[in-house]
Amino acid sequence: MITTELEIKYSGYFDREREQAEKMRRMAQLRLDEDLPYGEMLSLSVEARQKLRAIRPTTLAQASRVSGVSPNDLQNLLIEIEKRRRVAATT
């Protein structure tokens, strides 16, 4: 009974938490090429470029845990990766 009440009362919160967990699962699966030219990705902050270049994370989830890499940097990194994949596919 109490569990049902809590689920109803906090359903929006629980839904957001489930979505966040799913997003993190997908991020963990997104592999980053080891030779990504972070220094050339001008859409990333200077700090993010420096740290990503030094640390070389292998997944987007690892990149998200790097100090100094903001959510905005992660979004821009995704855009940069997708842009590079499209260019590679056309050549």
C-alpha cells in the first residue's frame, strides 16, 4: 500500500531518475576513439580540451566524470563525434 502511494506521489521524480539511469547506461556504451583530436574541438571549453587530451577517456561516461568537463562540453563532444562520423562516412 505505502509503496503504491509513494510511486503515485513521486512518479514524476521516479521517471526522471529512471531516464537519467538509462542515459548513463547509454553513455557508458558510447566508445570514444583513442585518437580523437580534442585540441581541435573548439566547441569544448579550453579546460575540457586540455583534460580530455591528457586523460583520453575511452567512453563518454568516463569523460563525464572528468573534473572540468561540463554537461555542455559533453553535449558538444557528442556533436563533434557525430559530425566527424558523418564526414568519414561520405569519404
